[in-house]
Amino acid sequence: MEKKLNIMVPMDFTPVSFKALQFLNLLLEKTPADLHLVHVIQVNAAEWAGSMESSESIDKSEMKAREEQANHQFDELRKQTSIGFTSTVVYGGLTTSLTRYAEQQRIDLIIMGTEGSDGWFERLSGSEAQHVVRHTHIPVITIQQDASITPIKNILWVADFAAEKQPEQSVNTIKTLQQLFNAQLHLLQIIDKEDDLKLDTTIQNMQRFATKLNLQNYEIHFKSDDKVPAGVRNFNRETDMDLVLIGTHGRKGFSHIFYGSIAETLVNHCIRPLLTYHLK
């Protein structure tokens, strides 16, 4: 590797946020990384003027107490783990604060836990996990509370494999993860019965996709299902995938078979860690 991965993990110190650290440990067994653990103290945008001193309407004593508590929890975490990390407490909206911090620190990868459709416990709600995925151009690995975390031997890439322009940063991160774990890449397209007639064209698209990105050690798969999220979950149940990849257009909606909320549905329900990244 030319440089260490720069990784951010949002922390609210609940069990689901610690699950992100379990996945992080898999990465750290393979490579050193610069780690940023970030705790957000949510403040109403109408009351926050950019700093504690300039925000006149907030309860400063309460905010300082919450910051001290977060820093104490970071100190306790340092005692319990051998992981070295930078800890930061920021104020503002959860999604905007995390997105801004990630961009300022030039983060390569965000890892965050989610309780799925029921939302993150307390601050890190499922909808907030979806919002982070939607608003940042940085690849995000979300880990549903019941997802199985296993050493990454097989990576599943779900797409329609059309001529989307794949972002270089995201592709490089994906390739880095594959190389670190010496994993096999599995390209999966969910098809319905009507698509069977177009199978040859679909195969050509998938092979063209792999060639264009210079992918190595990969296989091509198809699965018939009425809906993409269900097809992905069923494929995962039948195989030994350890990480799932899917692209999204974020706020602009999804392309072709990914129109709608497919990536966001998988954020809430994927039984494996899920890496989402923005398509161009």
C-alpha cells in the first residue's frame, strides 16, 4: 500500500457502535490505519452559531458536561483496547457534522453500526445511517446489529454493471480491501424472468465492467428474484459472502434497477457488512 487507510468511526458508546470496532479489528489485523473516532453532540442548528462561546441560547453547562462525559468514555475505551486512535467531539447535526469532519480529514472509509429499520439506539438512528450514506462521497461500511462479522474471504459486488462511471477513490478503496484480505470478488446481478433473454448482453456488460476497472480474482453470478434487496439477502444466505458492495447516486436517486431505496434498504437489513459508495 502506498499509504495507510484513513478511517472514521462514529461513536455513541452503545453496543451497536462498538460493533463497528469489531469489523475494524479485522482491518487492523491486515494493515495499520489512521483512526478517527468521532462523537457528535447534537445541537439545534437554529441555536448553534459555530462555537460554544458564540452560541448564546444553548445550555453551555449541559454541553460541557456531555463533552466531558464523551471524553471520559474515550479514555475508558483506550484502557480497554490496544487500538490507537484520535478522538474528537463535535457539535451540530449528526449527518452534517460527520460528513464535514470526514471531508476535512480526508477520510478514506467510514465504518458505522446500525440497528437497522428500528434505528440506531439513541443518536445513531437507522435513518441517520442512511443519511450519511446519502450525503457523503466517501465509501461507508454499515454493519447491521445482527450482521455476521467474519474474516473477509469473499466480497460480493452488487450492481447492474451498466456504463456507470465508477469513482476512482471508491474503486481504489475496494481494491485495497480485496488485496489486504486476498479475497475473491463476486459480481452479482439480480435478474427477473424477463431478463433471461438478455443474459448474453448482461454477461458482456459484467465482463466489460471488470475489464475496465482491471479487476482481479473475480467471478460472475446471477440470481433470479423479484426485488434486488431480497435477491441479495437470499444470495448471502446461500453463499459465504463476508462483505457486500453496492453503488448509489445518493440524493439523486438510483440508476436503472437500483432506482428507489435499494441501497438504503440494504443498510437496514443486510446480514453482512455493507459498503456503499457514490456513483458519478
